[in-house]
Amino acid sequence: MKVSKALAGISRRDLFKLAGQYGMSSTLLAAGTFGGAVSIANLAKAAESTYEKRFAKEPKHTFKMGASGFNARNLLVERMGALEFARDLESRTDGEIRVEFIGDNQICSQTACVEKAQQGIVDMIAASTQNSSGGAPYYNVLDYAYMFPSRASQYHFLYHPDSVRLLREPLERRHGMKFLFSHAELRGINLGLSWKDRETVTSIDQLAGTKNRVTGTQLGRIAMEAMQLNPVPVAWEETLDGLRQGLIDGAETWASAVAYAGMAPVVSQCVDLKFFCGTEHTAMTMKAWDALNEELQEAVMESAYWAQVHVQGANEAALVNTVGFSTPQLPNTIFANEGVRVATLSDAEIKKAEEMCSPEFQPQLWEQWRERLNGWSGGHDTYQDIYNIAREIPKDTLAENVEPRRWWKG
């Protein structure tokens, strides 16, 4: 499998042995620089070099980044940019800021990272905004159904100056979190092995009545219930068995999450429903931000901008070349190797789904949350304003062609 080749020859035991010598952050940052296969000797040399460079001077600030289940291997599948951001920030500040990357759920899980940040246990987080919404409900502002028509529209919004008033500033004020950058995908329904021998899904009607695992988002449940997708909260450790044995029909998530999290062997169809955001973001606490002088704050923003540009291109490439989220699929991708079919719905079917659940067509379903989010935003019409921004670019714009902008400079 393409993705694992870089570290395939290195055992978990050897990896932790190196981490014991040079630190996990230096080891993972070194591993992230290899694009092809790497030996333990080469990784040790790179880890030593990385360690020496990072510890050449005493930093003014050391920040812990809780990166949920991410590690050097799966960050080559879902290119969400946390390691690249940490590496660039350390280099850009000449070591005045040091980032200790703690992944593999060692310090926080997807649903707990934002809470650990608010408790002061970590200073930075890498997790989905949807799973973070339990501890910071304003993250739900991204999850109105069919607010974004494409990945390109998501990136366009993340770069947009108005993302400050509609997303970033309310998160800072209400939840003490500074949203830095994010990867962008749209969620669908990933069907388990009980659907392996069934025809490829082409209509939303075929999914009616199915039972599907739902993640942390409150707004995602509204859309799923309206489309008769029966959202069921299932613990992550039980999800794989549920998909394998047919105890649940599917799981609501996005393509690269299926691939990076090891779900592909128990998924038969990836139904590209595109019904709301899958945004694996990186953020820092306002406490950590406020501790920085103006020069270092500017460095953080420039590294966030650089990481956003990197993610925009790298994840679009990885979706096709590594994940296999395309029709037709490239050979030797994760989906191709595991027999995961990409079920692409027609524009008419997507429109039908949108009419079933979106605020545009079913406003009564969203009134309570929309009023709540509008109030938290300072009185903005969060859905309509983001909806309009998402449609400032042509619908057929490729995500990699969205113009990058420094959103904080307006």
C-alpha cells in the first residue's frame, strides 16, 4: 500500500525506541520529511539531526500539541498539516517556539482534545471541528447541511476575511480557541461489509432506513434524521466491528478519514453524499496566543497560512493518489486495494438530499440552533452569510485552484 511504504520497514517498537532517545516530536517530525521508504538507520540519523536543530537553543515558549490519533504514518493519508505547521513554526521562529507533537491518542482523543486545551493540559490541538463541538459548541457553525457545495468552497471560506467574524472570533471569545487552519472534505455515508454484494448506491432513497454511526456534531444529527439515516452514537472502538458484522449499516465520515483510521477493510462503499463539513483543523488556546509577543504571533499566523496552502494542495493529491477517492480509481490506492467502491451521486440526487434536510429548504429543522449560533456570533446570520461566501466562486472550481489569502489581513 502506497501510504505505509515510508515507515513499513520500521516496527512500532523501534519507533518508540528512537522516540525514547530523541523524543517523539523530533522522531515524528523527522519521519514526516521522508516521501519514500526509510530504514531505521536513516530515520535515526534524521531524528538526531532534527533533535539537534530543535534543541540548539532554549525556546521562549514550548507548546504541547494534542493530535488525537495522528502519527507520521496516517498523516501521509489525510494531509491535515499539523506536523508541517509545527516544523515550519519552529524554523520560522528560529527555535523561539518549540512544539511538542503528541499523537496516537496519547494525551487526547478526537472528542477530548478541545476539552484538554480548555483545561490547560495542551496548548494546541489537531482534531475534527465536528468532534470538538462537544466541548466548544460554536464549532457547529460549519455543520449546516449543504452550506458548502464543494471542497473548493470550503477552502474559499477558510481563506476569506469574513471567516474571522463568522468562525474565528466567536471561537476565541466564547471558547478560548484560536482556529489556525484546516483540511477540507465533505462527509458521506461509508457502508460496511453487509453492503459488499449489493449494487452501488446511486440514490439517497437506497439509504433510507439505514442505521449509521454519527460523530460528535449536533447539527450533523439534524441532517441525518431528516434523510432517514438514523444517527447512532457508537464508540470508535466498536465501530469497526459494527461495520464488519452488519450491526450498523454505515458510518458518517469523509473519505480520507476512512483511509487513515484503518476503516477501509470493513467499508464496502463510500457514498459521496457531501452533506456537511469534514474539517480536521489545528487550533491553539488563546492563553498560549496571548503569551506571545507581536512578532511571534505574526510568525504563528504565517505558519498557519503556509500550512493551509500546503494542506489545500497535498490533501487534494492524496485523495486521488493515496486514498483512491476517485472514479475510476488509481491502482494500488487504499480504496482500490481494499475493494472500497466510490459511490458518486448525480447532481439531481444531491439536490434531492439537499431539499430533504438543508436550512434552505427545511428551515424549521434548524431554527433553534441557527438562533443560538447567530447569537453567539454577535448577531450575524451565520448560515446565510457562509452560504453566500461559499458560492462566490464557480461550482466547478477545483479545490487546488482556490486563491490563497491571508484571512487576518482583510
